[in-house]
Amino acid sequence: MARYLVGDIQGCAEQVSKVLEQASFNPKFDELWCVGDLVGRGPASLRSLEIVRELGASAHIVLGNHDLNLLAVLCGVREADPKDKLGAILALTDAEKRDWIGWLVQQPLLLRSNDNLVMTHAGIYPWWTIDQAENYANEVSTALQTAWTNDQLPGFLQSMYGNEPSQWTDDLQGDERIRFIINAFTRMRFCDTGGHLNFSVKTAPNDPNVPEHLVPWFELWDVSDTTLVFGHWAALMGNTQRDDVIALDTGCVWGEHLTLMQWPNGQCIRAPGV
């Protein structure tokens, strides 16, 4: 069995098909771990979803901010942004849309293997341990699935949006607690040394316009035997300057390339972007 890790697909169905073909990926024996953002901005979001779901139990997905946005659009909480190119999904029947909602809400915010590999979409808040992060991710997944089961998903998704609170405290409760956890796992890039998340700066860390008090979250993460894998931050182009923190969003939807990495040997297959 081989395990492969793929960066943000974002509707680039042709590219994900190419890298899987080049890897001779076999869903009977191999695993594909997807770092989230299956949809959004690329030309074929529906087909991207289909490719991953057709892999069955061999595919493992964490939710990204674009995946959550799709849920909000399908539930009528947000208007679709034309730039996200979700038309093919929005043209589905109500039953088909409901089927995709049901599939998406079953996907977690964190994946963890028994060989010290952890995957999330944006990273892990540096003031959490791996065990805490896993517990908080499970907490949100349970709340998300419960909201779906009880026909309360639109309200859950509506309350998910916002930038506050920007700092974690153990006594956070209710919507604020859920919102912070989701933001940390799906939107985080920079934070300050006091633990406040910043959502406005999205450039590379070496951009001279980055305020001096902000640092990439992974620079505050202690070196450990666990390897963290994340996406979300295309401006990094895979460059974290660390072996134990791997960035897989290499800007396929922005004209760069999609990266498929075999774990644990680190060999990469790339397909040119759109």
C-alpha cells in the first residue's frame, strides 16, 4: 500500500486525474489524503468532487474553507461568488445537492495516522497540542453532523462566519468556540506571538509589507516527531523551511502546479496548473 498526499485541488479535475494516473494510483491498495479545498476557483469543481468520492474508502479528506463555503452556498446561507465557478454544482437537482451536503458534513477537520502524520487544511494553532487539536476537530465535526441531522445546518453555517474571537481561551463556549476552531483549521496563516490570528495578510512571509508583529503559524510550532501537512497558503509554494511541516498548496488554480506527494518518502508528482 502507498499513501499519497495531494494539495488544494480547487476544481482542477484534469490535474488531479493526471497526477493519480502518473502515480498508478490503485484505490484497492493505495490511500489518497486530500488537504481540503476540493472546490472553488477552478474550472471543474463538480468533477473534482466526483473523482475523490469515486475513490471510496481509499480517499481521506479534511474540510477546507472553500468546502465549507460550498456547504453555505448549498444551504442558502451565502450567495455563490461567480469567481468560484460553482455553476455545475448549483445546477444539480435538490436531491443531488442534498447528497453532496450529506457527504461533505461527514468529512473531518483533521486526519491523524498511526505513523506520526497529521493533516489539516490550514495548520494547527501553535498553542494547542496534537491531542487537543484532534479533540477540538472532533468537537466541530460532531456539532456539524448534529446540525445536519437536526435540520439546523444553515444556522450552524451562518454562525461560523466572522474573525472574532481571534485568540483562543479554554473557556470559549458556543458559537465563538466553534468559530475559532474552524478558523484555526481552515483560514489561519499569520498570527502574533500573543496567539491572535490574522486573516487579512495572505502573502508570502518574506513579503516586506507583512507587519513585523506577524509570523507564520508554523514558525511558532515546536519541532517534533510528528509531521504536519497543510494546504491553504498558495503564496508559500511549499516553502516552510522545515522538514516536519509540509505545505502542499502549490497554486494549481493560480497557474502554478498541483502537487501529489508519496508518504513517507517525499517523492512528488506535479501537474501544471490552469
